[in-house]
Amino acid sequence: FDPFCDDVWDPFRDIPFPELSRENSAFLTTRVDWKETPEAHVFKADLPGLKKEEVKVEVEDDRVLQISGKRNVEKEEKNDKWHRVERSNGKFLRRFRLPENANLDQVKAAMENGVLTVTVPKEEVKKPDVKAIDISG
């Protein structure tokens, strides 16, 4: 027993939860902000340590914005002795249903200093044409 150890006892640590493994649990909580401005919907995701090549931004036909990525495990040398491994690795996936006014053809993404910014411009929503029907009789 080490009274100065900063590890908190976790009674569930050794129970296998395939979807919630310790190695990717930090990515399950990838933080994303979504704000709406007069011109666009802007998403910002904190992805520290990831390169833009490790991140994917996609828009599906049913107006869903999908942000995903993967951080690979660092290569281990034979003679290395790890004392602590706290940086997470694994996959993450976040999905957002976009509103009707989202212009899906003009989506832009940029990554700077570990922050991914996805900008979805707005377009004017076409109102359905209403045609008056004469009632006979």
C-alpha cells in the first residue's frame, strides 16, 4: 500500500466493458461546442495531440454531421519501462443532426492548436408553395 499514490481505487477497473475500455474512455467524452451565428453553425472540438490526418469530418445525406478520429498507441521499445500511461488512445465518434437551414455543400473544417472548427453555413429555407384550391358546390 502506497499512501502517496495518486491513483484512486476503481472497483470497476478490471471488469471488461468493450465499449468503455479504459484506453479510449477519454475519447468517449470528446467535448464539442455548437453555436449558431447569423451566418453559420459552428462546431468546435478539443482534440489535443491529434493531427488533422487522424480526424475525419463527414456529412451524411440525412443532414448528420459526423466527426470521428483515432489516436494510435505509441510504439513501445523493448527496453522501455513505463511508469505511468495517462494519455488516452483509441477512437472517438460524435454525430449531430443539422437543422434545415444548413448548407451541406459549403461545409468547411480547419484544425489549429488541437481545436477542430467545423463551419456549416446557413442557407435560406425554402417555404413550401401554397396553392389555394377552389371549393365547388
